[in-house]
Amino acid sequence: MALIRRNRKLQKKNRLTSPEMANLWTHYIRETLSICVNKYMLHTIQDPEIHSLFQTALHYSLKHIDTLKALFKKEKFPIPKGFTEEDVNLEAPPLFTDVLCLKSLYMMSTHGHNEMSLSFTTSLRPDIVDFYYQCNLNAMEIYKKTKDLLISKQLYQQPPTYITPNKVEMIKHYHYVTDVFGKQRPINTIESGHAYFNLHRTFIAKAMILGFSQVSKNQNVRALLEKSLQVKNKHIDVFSSLLTKDNLHLPQSCETEVTNSNISPFSDRLMLLQTGFLFGVAVTYYNAALIASMRADISAHCEKAALDSLWIYSRIGKDMIDNHWMEQPPQADDRKRLDD
């Protein structure tokens, strides 16, 4: 009996926690999506350095999937459907130039690192903690290599620079925060940093969504993608004006890096989920900028942009459900129904 109790205790101790289960499930969905996208891009990329970098990214994604499948099998957990070869057309002509492929990998590696870091910090079981520790290292490697390659190809634009202050100063008046009308104080480095990098991500995301809207054959999906572009353009106008008012330069736009192909390399399901993901992470970044900004008008712009992004995210979720494209995540047992 003591052995049985000890085994039960060990089994209970090693069970997946709800964050671990959620992280693994979500990771599998997103990793299979990345595999589809990277495989397609490897078929279109001509630049040998960019091609090699995508091979490395694909290698890591495939390794992650093998580990995830092993964990699911060990836990007797059904492997999610995710995305398969049915969601990608490797014979489709290039939709994005090599430059946009590289910039998209740079952007997605930053998102991936943030997601892996959260999974690492919310995991408890040693094998899962070790897994996400390695995933973080992989994501940081891809991020560093993509940024280094962008810099070497003179495709990485440096953010605005400021003159180093002469002395430490304290904020003496509430006007520093509350001045909204009339002459406003210059945008500070924290605010301009968030505005610049959010614009940079927005330009890349907009170009990807533009390509998706160009090749989608589903009328409802295309309409939603076009609405998504309108929201991205609105945010670009708002945050560009914040920088240009203080004579600070903007990131380069990427629309011209989308080809004129009208043959879709991806399923509408994949393109819609990817778009939803881009708006989902935008909510996170705008909220981070909201908290960090000290000028009331900038905080208001960030809050509005986060709400706009959340609205598009919810619309995409509704459309995914209407089309039976969204997998149901793991959930708690309904104890009341068990009693019926």
C-alpha cells in the first residue's frame, strides 16, 4: 500500500500544470505554422545567406516538434492538429521578396523569444523547464543572426539617437505628463523607443497581411484582412506623426517587398491565424508602451491602438470559429456536467 501511495504521489507531482499544458499546446500550433511558412520561403529565397538562416530556423522548429510530440505521447495527450502540408503550397511563386522574408523572420524571432521566455518562467517540471530554456537559446540565436544579417546587408535602420544629457534632472511639474494641447514637451527616449519599434513591427506585419489579402480567395477572409490593413495604416499614421513632430526619422516601410503574385502559398486558415497572432502580440506591445509613456496623449494613442488590435483579434477569432478552423484548447473538467 505504501508503494502504491508513493507511486500515486509521484504521478500527481509530475502531472502537467495548466500553464505547462497551455504552453505546450499553443507552442505546437504556432510551431507547425512556422514550419509551413519556412518551408515555403525556402522554396522561394534566392539569397544564399538568407536561405541558410531559414534552414537553421526550420531545423530548430522540427526539433521542437519532435520534443513536443514526445511530451504529448508521454502524457497520453492527443496531439493537436496544428498545420500540415495541406496548409502550404510549395509550388506557389514568391509572394514576398527575400528582404521581406528576412525581416519577417527577424520579427517572428522576437515574438518567439518573448513567448518562450513566458513559457520558461511559468513551467515547473524540470524536463519542460529545460526544454524552454533550450527554445529560448534557439530563438535568441535566430534573432541575433537575422539582425546581424540585416545590418550586414544595410537593411537594418538604426532607431533615432539623442544627445547625451549633461546632468540629472527631476520632473518638477505635472505638465510633463498632462500637457496635451498647445505646445507639448518633446517626446522622451522611452516613448520614442516604443513608438519606433512598434512602427517597425507594424510595417513588417502590414506587408505580410497585404500579401495575404492579395492571394486569399475566400471573400470573408479577404474582407477581414483588408479591414486589418486599415487598422494597421491608422496606427502607422498616428505613431509616425509622434516621431516626425520632433524631427525623428521613421522605420522603412515594406509594402514594395510584396510581389504581384495572386497564387496563394498558404491556406486561408493559416493566413487568418497568422494575422490574428500579429494583432495579438500588438496588444501586448501597445500596452507595454502605454505603461511606459509619461505624456498623456501618447498613453491615449497606445490605449486606442491596443483596443483596435484587440477588436481585430476578436473578429478573426469569430471568423475562425464560424469556419470551424479553430482548435479547442485544453480546459478544466465541467464538474457540474459530470454529476448529471
